[in-house]
Amino acid sequence: MKIIQTKVPVNANELKNFLEEKLSPLFKEQRQADIDFVFTQTPGGVQITQPDLYEDFLFQIDVVTDTELHVTKSEHYTDDVNVLTLENIINNLFMDYPGRNNVIHTAKE
């Protein structure tokens, strides 16, 4: 799990909308694969899935407080090239939302 602490509040719905807009196109560009992801609002944040290829979630992003996010990668697909690509894109997208200057700290647990 990765913990991200921010200076500014993060809204789960805004995060979901941001990921829906950015993630799949970036993935298609990097992997040259026509795979679309499903973004589901959960009570605590956003879940990223691809039910045509994977039985379980790929990533769960929980907004623990308005300035702390927990990003969990499914333990079932840790070495999958699509999931590794997705993880890299997600890490880079956090530099856009909430923004490089708004991320205080990241840690792995």
C-alpha cells in the first residue's frame, strides 16, 4: 500500500472523474493496447477494475482523510505487465492531481 499525504483536500468524486478522463488514454498510449478500465466510486474512494480481463480489482484508492490517500494494488496481479504500467501511470498522475507541489509525503507500507 502507498500512502500519499497532501497539502490540499482531495475529493473522491473529483479524483474519480480525473482518473476516468486521464488513465485509460495514457494506458492505451503507453501499452498500445485497447483496454478500458472501470472506475467505481466506493464509500471510501475509487476502485479501478477491468472485469473483462481480471476477476478482482486492480487498484483501490481510499480517501482516508481529505489530505491522506491510501493506494492499494491487488495482490493477485503484482507481476502483470498491464498492472505495472497502470501503477506507473497512477503514480505520475498524482503529480497532476492533486499536484506535485501539493504532495507532502509518500510512503509504502
